[in-house]
Amino acid sequence: MPEATWKPHEKHGQLTTQSDLPDSVYAFPKQRKEPLTDAQHVRNAVARFDQVIDVSDADRALAFANIEKAAKYYDVNLAETSWHDLGIHPQKKRA
């Protein structure tokens, strides 16, 4: 399993664009998908994991490591133990 790259982002308030967030707050940092800035975003990333398209298995493994780290930080109960448990049907035809 890859080493998590996620780091908490403490700047809250008027973030008007996605570009205001550093890559380190995303589950998928290279693609800048699924921000993990609070507990609700962690839950959303888990729920939408299989909806992320155009990512490799390695990207998904890194994203899961990031989600695990953020879930622990924000005290979110994560029952899944592998990224395979989150999304077994990636939506490849989605645009």
C-alpha cells in the first residue's frame, strides 16, 4: 500500500475556487479529485469513490490511503479495509 500524501488543511472560510486548495488535501492528489477537508468530505469521498474516472489502480490505492488518514484525523468510522471494498464498479462510460 502506498504512503498517504494527505495533510490536514486548516484554512477555512472563503475558499472560492478549487485552486485555493493544495494538492495534499485531495484523495486523488494528481487529478485533484475528492477533497478531504472535513469529515463530511471524507464521507463523500467514500460514497463517490467508484464514480472517479480516468485513474489507475495505483491512484486508487493512494486515494484509499489518503482517505484512511483523513478519516482517522476527522474521527470518521471507516469500515472498509481496502480500496477494492469502496468501488468495485468504476463508471468508465461517464463523461
